Amino acid sequence: MDSLWRGGPLAKVIGPSGQILRSASDGDLDVVITHAPALEAKWLGGERAALRCPLVASRFAIVGPAADPARVASATSAADAMTRIARRRAPFVSRGDSSGTHMKELALWQSAGVTPRGAGWYTESGTSQAATLQIADERVAYAIADLPTLAHVQGIALRVLFSADTALLNPYTLFIISAPHEHPAARAFASWAMEVWRDRLVAVRLPDGAAAFAPGTGGCVATVRP
């Protein structure tokens, strides 16, 4: 992104969506791109965000060992897949860090009617998605993975076992932060991201040739009344 944007200096901060959204709510960031809808509503409600732009969407998948002891690959839904893991008490590694991936995982457990935290088969890594997938691979465990991220993690044997559910959609949204004030370059960056960078992302392909990202639906919407 840095090498493509020509509109001036860009200071980039990377972190879990929950951490980024809290910082934005405190007025410490000017533009954020996150993928945690529930946390976005919590931290950027009211007049904290001036503009909301649906950027792109990728897909999550439930990944695990090729042997698939919980038979996740035969699941009829993402909730069914999570139920199978819990019923089998199969090892599962969670990010456990309030990231968008972690929030999606928690929503899937909720849909399955399962509360895994504290169970002996459930581990919270508290680290990045790449590191979490490496831990899951070492422990022959299941995990939730964003497919574009999974494609860049080298040296692991985890397989994509289930991804055929709209519940696994992973939308990324760009917000312009309005508190304490809107940065003068923020709208120019948002326009560039939606018109130029989004096309670059949509052109990215996964190892099987499928598109890594789909464009978000609709355009930017003002969230603060003038």
C-alpha cells in the first residue's frame, strides 16, 4: 500500500482490529481498515467516524490436519464444523486477541452453542494469525484462517477443510475518523483506496487461481450528519 499511495506521507499502524478500533475511538488514528463488524459498531458508533467505505471481502476457512479426526470436511455448515470439533475434543488454536479473525471464531462457536474457553483442547495463542497457524500445525490442531493470509504462511501442512458457508465471509471496511477532527488528507486516501487499491486487491489470486478478494458492495456512506 505504501508504495502505491502518492498522496503524501503515510504512517501505518498494524494490529488486531479490536486494538486498532480502540485507538481510533480515542482519536489516535485518522483512517482505519478493519474486519470486525461487531467491534466496529461498538467503537465507531455515534460521531466517531465520518465515512464508512466497504472496501473488499475475503473468506475465512476452518483448517486442520489432513487426517481430519473431527470430520470437519463433511460438515453441513460452519456451525456444524465447530460442533464436530468440540464433540471430538480435537485440539483447536485460537488467536484469542480480539482480532477480526478471533471475533469471527467466537461468533461461530456461539452459533454452534459451544463455549470452548477453559477446555483442555482449546488454546489461545494471543499472537498473529500466521503464528497461530504455525502453532496449530505443530499441535496437529484446527484453527480459523483468512484464506489470503493462509496462502502466505510457508512450511505448514494444515489443509482447508471447510469454507462453503456465507457465515465465513470476511468483510474489510475503511473508516475515516472524525474525532477529534478529520485529517485533511483522509478523504483523498479513501477515494484512492476505493478506486485504485481495491482494484489491485481484487486482482490478487489464491494458489488455486480463485480471487483472494471480492469488491465490497456499494460505495462510501457518510456516518456523521454535516
